[in-house]
Amino acid sequence: MTVSGRFVALLALGVIPVVLLGGHDGVAYAVLGGWLVLCLVLGVLDLILAASPRRVVLERSLPARVRLGAEATSELYVTNTGRRTLRGVVRDAWEPSAGAQTTRARVSLPAGERRRLTATLRPWRRGERRVRTATIRSWGPLRLWARQATLEAPGRIRVLPPFTARKHLPSRLARLRELEGSTTVLLRGQGTEFDSLREYVRGDDVRSIDWRATARRHDPAGGRGARVMVRTWRPERDRRVVIVIDTARTSAARVADEPRIDTAFESALLLAALATRAGDRVDLVAFDRIVRGRVQGASGPELLSRMVDVMAGIDPALIEMDWSAVPAQVSAMTTQRSLVVLLTSIESPGGSRGLLSVLPQLTAKHIVVVASVTDPDTLEATRSRGDREAVYRAAAAERSLLDLSRVSAAVRRQGGDVVTGSPADLPPALADRYLALKAAGRL
């Protein structure tokens, strides 16, 4: 039960006789007592005439998924199964991170009728956004007292990563098509597939000459001279790409107002979309000390769908990364030579010791690329030296950049490659490195 401001104002009117007749007059207090009794009687009568909120049936309709930052519509159907008209307020108990624009709605619902209440959701966190209950406050005809009940109305909506990096996909796909032969591009090196034969032109690599095909095209009886034939190559298809996302404590740090793990998700999604279009097989594992998520054996549109679904429920764990278990995780996915992409942080030499210790095991079998997000404010801080505080900040920023370069050099000495960039630049930079490996015939 709850009371309204109207009832409080009605009670306050009882003070008027006391003020007018004087505080020592017994009549004033008698009038005040009678007024209070009258207010209570009216309140009880109003409560009795109010519709019962427990005679209400709630049903909920929600989309299964929504991207982070996008809008979704929540529909709550309210059915009055009682005998009286329900006049009141319905409050939907969405958690704050669901971003519900309105949570309260006034209703006037006659007996036996149904209403649909809609609310716009704009979630600002990934994962499962849930609602369990809705509270109904039913007022009487005088709106003095109200009945109130909290009813079960469970629902959930899965908030997926936004994948804002998809804007870079068309330009990278155009480069991939050029690489695969829509425009004539000759590639030579280990790990390439034979594409076709054509006549030799000036500037072709003589190592690409196919002497057997040249001999077959030579026809002395027909008066046709020798035509030198060369082979053209294209990048191999159906190669393996294994993406390992570090979900340990360093992934919880915010860079440019975005968690590191979210930047890792954007980079992984763009790389996976590009690689699957190139005909390569992509596997994903999110790991710290245990596997937080895994996608294996998917391809095409199913791959991205499963990846965003798995990523939606992953949050950073405030523990240290167990790098010693990473080679076993990669081996469990594939035994053939693959591109292994490690999305982690390499800004601290001390924190990168585990990574450096296992790199020789990975680079002995695979092509390894370490991708790490960098803070653009760090580079900006090195340029500002106007006062003493700015000089100290610039010195700290220079030290941070020096640590990053030291770890990057150590990774390269171990046979790996390094890609760094701001949250906006890292996804396209990683995609460009993948295309460069394709163009070089290494993948």
C-alpha cells in the first residue's frame, strides 16, 4: 500500500481549525480528530475500490539481440483479469545498463482488456541485459491510497559488440580481390597456389617460366615459333587463422574511453570477416587461465554470428594471463601451419615476460602476429612541455613508448610480428598486415 500527496494535503487541512480556534480550545482538537478519522475512512474506502494489481497478467516481447549503441523496443503486455478498472502506474524494472528511456507508464485499463506498453532501450554495456519484475501501483477513484504489487515478468536481451570496424571492410575486400587476380598480379614464394598459364611479357620473373608448357606450344611444322609460357600464382586458400584474445586484467584498462578487450573484439571481427572472404578458416579463443569463449569450425556468415554471440558475454577477468597454456590451446585447434594472432597488451616489459617465453614455441610452427592497442594520449603527452608538470608527463610518456618499442623488438627477435595502433587504427592495421602476408606469399 502507498499514499499519495493528495492524501497528505488532505490531512494538512485539519490543521486549519486548530489555527483558527486556538490551541487551547478543545473544540479545535475534536474537529482535528474527526477530520483525521474522516481522512482514514476515505483512504480505506479508496483502497477497497482500487483494482487489485495481483489480478494483472504480464507478458513480454523482446528482440533476441541488439548491437551495442543501437536501439531496441521492449513490449510489455498488461492484461486486467479483475472486475474493476485499473488506474495506476506500471514501472518496468530494467537494470540501468539496459538504457531504458522510460520505465514508468500510466495506464487506465478496464476489466478484461489488454494494453501494450513500449519502451526504447539503448544499452551501453555488452552482455545479457535482464529484467525480472514489473511493479504495478493501482489507485482508487479518489487517488488517495493505492495498492502495489511486484509481479514476475522475466526477459533478457543480448547486447552484441557494435563492430564499428566494418566500415573498413569494403576497401580491404577490394584489395583482396585485386590480390586474388581480378587485376593481374604475379606472386612468387612459398605457400602459393598455381592459377593459370599465359605468355611471357617483358618484366616477368624468369623463375616463373614453365618449360614443359613452352615446349607443348612450340609447333615448327605449322610455322609457329616458340611461345614462352609463364605460370601465375595466387594466394593459397583454406589456410588457418587462429585468433587468441587475452581476457586477463590488462584487457580491462580503458584506452580512449574504450576497454582494451572491446578493441580486441573489433580487430578480431574485421580480420575474421576478411579472412573468411579470402577462403581461409578462422578459429577464435578467448583465454586467460580458462577458456572464456571459443568459436571453431564455422565459416561464412555463421562465423561472425557465432563470434559476436560469444564475445557478448565475455568480460575481463582480474587475474594474470597464463601464457604457458596458449600453445596447447592453439594446438587443440589446428596442427597445420597457421597464422596465429595474439590480441594482448605489450606496453609493460614485466607483464610481457610470459608472452615472450612462449613465443619460440609458437613461431617454430606458425606465423605469429602480436596486436596491441596503444593510447593516443601517450603520444600527445610527449609533445606538450609548457610547464614543469607537462615535462614530467612527457617524460613518463616517453618512457612508456620506450617500453613498448623494447617489447616489440623482443617479439621480432623471437620470430613474431607486431601491430600496434589506437583503438580506431588497430583493426584496419591488423587487416592490412594480413593482406601483406597474403601478398608476400607467406599465408
